[in-house]
Amino acid sequence: MDRYLVISSDCHAGLPPEQYREYVDPQFRDAFDVALPIQIEATQEAAKKFLVDDINAEWRNGQEEGLTGAWDSDARLKVLDRDGIAGEVIYPDGITEMNMPPFGAGISLPVEEVVPELQWAGARAHNRWLAELCQMAPERRAGMAIIPLLWDVDQGVQELRWAKQNGLKGCMLPVLWGKLEGYDHPKFDPFWAECQALGMVASFHSGPAPMNDYHADNPGMIGFYISEVCWFLARPLTAMIWGGVFERFPDLRVMFTEGTAVWVPEYLRLLDFRYADTPYSAKLGDYTSHMSMKPSEYFARNIMIGASCMPRREAEMRYEIGVGNLAWGSDYPHPEGTWPQTEGHLLETFMDLPEEELTPMLGGNLVQLFGFDEEKLAPLVAQIGPEKAAFRSSA
Amino acid sequence: MDRYLVISSDCHAGLPPEQYREYVDPQFRDAFDVALPIQIEATQEAAKKFLVDDINAEWRNGQEEGLTGAWDSDARLKVLDRDGIAGEVIYPDGITEMNMPPFGAGISLPVEEVVPELQWAGARAHNRWLAELCQMAPERRAGMAIIPLLWDVDQGVQELRWAKQNGLKGCMLPVLWGKLEGYDHPKFDPFWAECQALGMVASFHSGPAPMNDYHADNPGMIGFYISEVCWFLARPLTAMIWGGVFERFPDLRVMFTEGTAVWVPEYLRLLDFRYADTPYSAKLGDYTSHMSMKPSEYFARNIMIGASCMPRREAEMRYEIGVGNLAWGSDYPHPEGTWPQTEGHLLETFMDLPEEELTPMLGGNLVQLFGFDEEKLAPLVAQIGPEKAAFRSSA
């Protein structure tokens, strides 16, 4: 094969909000009708705080058809083909401010100011539609079911089983737990057990942070937010490592997506330092004997980083992060994504890296993680995949 | 001089709780009497969650006299002398679970489940006592006034002026702001202006984190807490940098204490990356034009790290963090501190580092920051300071 199999660890899909109606359980459709205009307005307001209208509009100019791929299967395939991407992992929130699932079931999955029963209903509606979308090109799509797990572990297990039965490949869980119990708590064990048993990947997608902390009075509000949002994404990982989750579920695989990867090496050194025998441990008692491995060892075994729009610097840090723990992503159809110039971005990030390292980071790691079928994808890759020779500057 | 002037950036002092009564404003003494037994019990309960009784007891065995230095000036001087420490910066909470100021005015300075008016009263009581303690050895002690600033900026300014007039050298502010407005908000400008005008150092001391997130059901609870507590300490810094605080107040100096320093280089790279022109900036609008410098440049100019019990690895990272931004600390009288074997710790951390770098990190940086008088301290240093020759393995 003289071309790379490229799979994006981070793509998004979602329906125009009114079209979710038919996927909502009938008993929630009245609530849906009431909530729809409120949701549309609230979503646009939130987007205004964090997106600049005219820049977004300019960026989208000429991309109208490609953007319909946020929900249209054929349009989506065309975009991915042109971009050289054979497979993708699909999260919610297609076009950021236009395609959120109903009832607060989008990427932010808030645990405040939402009705749990409705959030579940919104998640199930999205999952039903997503399962249909994935069935239209099952060899190319790994859909992530939305599971607002924090409210109810049993319901989470049920929804995970439904997702598995309907061809989805993993789930997306809430990043922030507010005043609820977090992911270190043993009460989530039945859910991790089920993920492990079914081979479903649990995942967290960056974005959530305490949004009320970002004041419009601060002209640097956006800088504040984007500087710390990755730490909120890392919190579930910290909780799970110390909670012993990966000790009890050695085959559980968890993906952390679009939170950058530059923080990983120092983060792991800090956790390993805390794990090692230090003056702290004496004072604070035993907090490690339930863990047979160092935090960095659990990371190496159990974690995948969804490295959206991976910059060159992260590629240079690949040995510290783990070549087997990095999965490049395009973030289609978000405007900060590499789309529609993915190949240029790939060359910038990966030029002159060895083929045996590019193969896993560009797609091979996700083949292993989600069970993409390389043989089935081979004819497509032969047509659309980026040529390996292009990644050698001497060539 | 053949000995180093050593100043600890991180020491603690506090009265046995009942002795704070006379320092509390008379109108709050009835409340004090009611709160005292509740506070003692709550503090001990909290300590049990995070400290192991018998290990603590064993550690303290034989240290009884030294521990009374938490509140007794003479005992304190003896301990510091024996430890080779000429000067110190003094935070509250002497012996962790025994010497907290009343009404929730200790290091954690919570903004939930406290009465603001009482927390102010507790802070003022401590500040009065601390001012007395510092006056007993003013050339050796830089006391940090407790200021629960988040409730009321005007009151914060008043308390800062009182502290300055009474010989204190800076203030300690709450790390967590909960649902209140955080440090990026321009409403705090009058306070930063006053700190700058008076030459008072603003500071944050590590410890606070969302304690309810650390479940006793998790045997790794302590690891979870100590792995992320430094990120909560970094939040005020992130807020202030992006809020433009250091742009508007170029002479404001802020110290971050006992939060480790290993995270600093990667943190600054991340902030600088966010500040630089990236695909994010286009989508998200202008969030940098109010800042004339990179985040790392503000850090270099305005920030001091109180590097408590600094490990060798942080000393090795000194160029990335900044030799002028690191101030070693002993954490006396906390059990994780270097006391009473400070010289051994210093040798382990700093062996064979050049004298011109050790001089600022061991004390010179704090001379500049707090105005310690080197000439007055010189005779003491000549007696108790660690010998420079001991730090050269070839010697």
C-alpha cells in the first residue's frame, strides 16, 4: 500500500434541531415543541459569546454543500473523500451552533439547569438518528452514543447495550459532574464492566468548562477559556486513574478528544510523582495499594488521545505521549478543523516522520480501538488516501 | 559571605483556636463562643479525611516544643535558627488541624457554607495577632494578611491598608471563587491598584480544591486530590493573565505558594500558544489586543512561585521556570515540610548549582519581593546560614 489509511478521531454530526422531533420518544414531543425555540435561541446566544459571526460566515462562504454533510450522508462522504479520510469517529454537535441534540444533550452535557429525564430523551433521540447515519456507511463510521451517565448508572448500562446492538462503537460521557458524584466513584463499575464486556469505547470530548467563569467584562475571556479547558477534560482521567478503574477493568479503553495532547507528558510525570513514595504519602496514608501500576502505565494501556488538528509540536512529543496513544482527528465540520485542506495540515504536522509511526497515528490506532475493517477500506484508501511518498521531503 | 541567606517562602502560624477570642471584634465574640466547638470538631473531621492520625502523631513525637512555634515567637525563632532559616513568609494554619483562624478564615477560605461577615471577622482577628507576632521579629517575618476579597473589593482595600500600616507585607486571597466573580473581572482593579501602590504582595496558597469531589469511597482519594490541587491554584493566575491585570498593573507582584512548580513550563507554553495567532483566534475573535506581552512575559515579570520543599527536579527546571521566579520554602510547621532537617533537604535539591543561582532562589528573590533587610540579617546569617562550601560536591 503506497497510501495511508486515515481515520479521523474527531468528527461531528447532528440534525437541524427541528428534525430531531421524529426521533424523540412520543411522550416527550410536547416538551420538544415547547423547548425547540428556546433551545435555538439559547444555542445561538452561547455561540455568540464564543464565536464571531462574521468570521464564521466568511469561513463558511462557499462551503455550504460540504456543511450539509453535518447530517447528510452522501454530502458527508464526498467531503471525507476529497479530504483523504477513509473513516471517522462521530461525536454530536455537527455545525457548532446549529445541530445540537435536544434538551441539553449535546457535547457540553450540563448537569445544572437541565431536567435529567429530558436530557436522556434528547440523548436517545440523537443516538437513534446517529445509528441510522452510521448504517449508511458502516465500514467508515464509528458513532459515539451520548450517555448522560452521571444521573443513573443502570440507565447508562441500558443505553450502552442499545448502542452496541444498533451498531454504535462507543459512547460520549459528560466531562463535568458538578455536585454529582464523579468518575472515581465505585458506583460506576457496572458501566465500566459493560463497556469492557461489549468492547465499547468510553469517551470524553473537550469543550465543557465552568462557562459562567468567563465574563464578557474580560476582553481576554476566550483566552482564559481555551487555556484551561483541557484541564477540565483531564479531570475524569485523573478521577478514573486514582479510583482504580483501570486496575479493575484492564481492557476498558477510554478516549479523550480535542483537548490537545501537549499537557500529557507533564501530567503523567506529576501523577507518577504523586504515586511514588514521597513525604506526602507518609502523612496522608495509603492511597496507592489498590493500584498495581503507575498512572503512566494505565495511560499507556487504556487511554487514547483524540488529537484533533494535531500540531507539529504534538507530533514531536509522540514518544512521551505514546505513538500508540495518539489518534489524529480533523474536527469536521467545525471551522477550526483541518477540513477542507486536510492533506496540507497532515504534511505540516507529520513531514518526515517514519512510516511505522504515521501508520498508527493516522489511522491504525483507531483500527485497533474501534475495529475498523482495513481490508474493506483498502480499495477506498487506494483511491483517496494521502500518498506516503508525499510525507518524505527527500522524495 | 560564606553562608547563604535562606528565607522560607512558605511558613505557617496560628493560635490555638480559643486564643483567637480576644482578637475578634467584640460584637462577634458571642458568635465566636458558639462557633468554637463546632469549628474544632469540623476541623478535626476534615483533618481525619486527609491526614492519618497515628502517622502524624509519630511524626510529632519529640517535636512538641518546636511545634509550639506555630504561635510562640521564641520557640519559633529557635526552630528557624536550628534550621538555618533567617527569614520567613508567614501564612495562616500553623499546625494543620489545630490552629485555624475562626469562622472559616483559614487557608481554604471557602465561599460556600460560610457567613461572609463572620469570615471577614475571623480574618481580621488573625491579622491582628499576626501583626503582633511579626512585630516581635520584624526583620525576619513577612506576614500575609488574610483577605476574603471575593465578597467585597472595598473592604479588601481597607484591610490591605490596615495590614500595610501594621507591618504586614502582603495578603493571601481565596483560591476558589465558586459562583462568585473570579480574578479576571475588572471589578478587582481598585484592589490590584492598592497592592501595587503600597508594594503589598498578593498571594495564593495551595490547598483549596472541590473537596466534595474526593469521596471516601475511593481508596485513591488522596492521590486524586494531590494530583489536581495545583491546577486549582493556577486558575487565579490564568484568570489574571487573560484579564489583563498585569498589563494594567505592571508592578503588581503575585506569589503562588506550595503548588509545586513542575507544571509551570508547560503551562506557559500552552498559554503562549493560545496567545499566538492560531486557527482558534480567527474563529473566536480578538482576545489578545488588550495584552502587549505574551503570558510567559507577564509571568517572568510579575509572578513568584513559593516553591515549598522544592525537589531536585524543579531545581533542574529552573531556567524554564525562571531563576528569578522561584523562592524555596520550608513549610514549617507542617509535617510534609523540610523542618527539622532543612539543610539535608537543601543539599539534596541544590547540590552543585552555581552560587549566583542559589543566592536568589534560597532567599534573594524574597529580599527583593518583600524588602527583607540583608544588612540587618547578615550577623544572623553568619551564625546560622548553611555554608556555601557544603553545596559543592568537589569541596
